Amino acid sequence: MSEQKHENDLVTTVYQVSGMTCGHCEGAISQELSALEGVSEVTAVARTGEVTVVSTAPLDERAVRGAVDEAGYELVGTAH
């Protein structure tokens, strides 16, 4: 899994998401993931399909998958 602790105990996880093609896609994904408990920052990049999530603790993959599905995209897994 692509997780690393930051000095202030935040966890950064990079996910691979398929179906993003534009800025609107990035915004939709970011909005859904930002609503998850503990998430402090989301950066989605349609060009690479990578979504970086900074949270106060590791996130439950089912919750992440649900948020990505709700936005209309597919969670492939964590980026390596």
C-alpha cells in the first residue's frame, strides 16, 4: 500500500482511479473524498488517474471505494 506518515502524524495515500478525464472529474472525486471522516486534503489529477488523500488515520478502503463510486468513477486500488 502506498502510505506514509508525515511528521504531524497525517497519513498520505495515493489511489489509482479510472474514468477521470477533466477538471470537473477531479472536483467530483475531491468533493466526495473530502466528505470522509478524517480527510484533510484531496488532490486528484485526471491526467495520471492518481488521487492523493491526506488523512488523520488510514482510511477504510470500502469507504474510499464508496466515495469514488458515488462520484461516478472506479477505484482501481492504491498506486505503487
